[in-house]
Amino acid sequence: MEIVYAAMVLGGLGFVLGFLINLVGKYFHVEEDPHINEVVELLPRVNCGACGYPGCKEMAIALLENKVKPAQCKPIKKEALGVLEAYLKDYFSNKNQA
């Protein structure tokens, strides 16, 4: 019978904590710029760190903040580099017009 009580306590505790995690997730949710994921998709996504950033997402954020040049990404292919540069050129021209 003690095992049943222990299971009920752990189940109840799990339910309450799960509910609290859900509430905290909704309350502290942060909207992220959708352009970041678009730039990450244009990068090779190998997270090698050769650019000086810990991963492709951080590199994408730096690109959108105009802190680095796309050519700083070492494993990117030339065709993809051209597409990325065109995307960033369009991004910055639209941003400057707004």
C-alpha cells in the first residue's frame, strides 16, 4: 500500500510541476525574429565555429546586425554565398526603407 501512496504523490507532483512549467513557458515566451531562421537555413548549418561564432544561429544574428560579412563562414559554398548575400542585401534595403 505504501507504493501506491508513493506513486500517487509522485504522479501528483509531476502533474503540478508540469502545469507550472507550461505556465512559465507561456508567460516568459520570447518572440524571435523570423529572419534569423531564414538566414540559418541559408548557412551550411555545420556549427563548426570557423567563423568565430559558436554556431550558425549566432552567425545569422551577427549577419542580420551587420557585424560580419557572409564570406566569414568558411564551409559555405560559392552558390550559397551568392544567395545569402542577395538575401542580406534585400533585407537591409527593406530595413532602411522602413
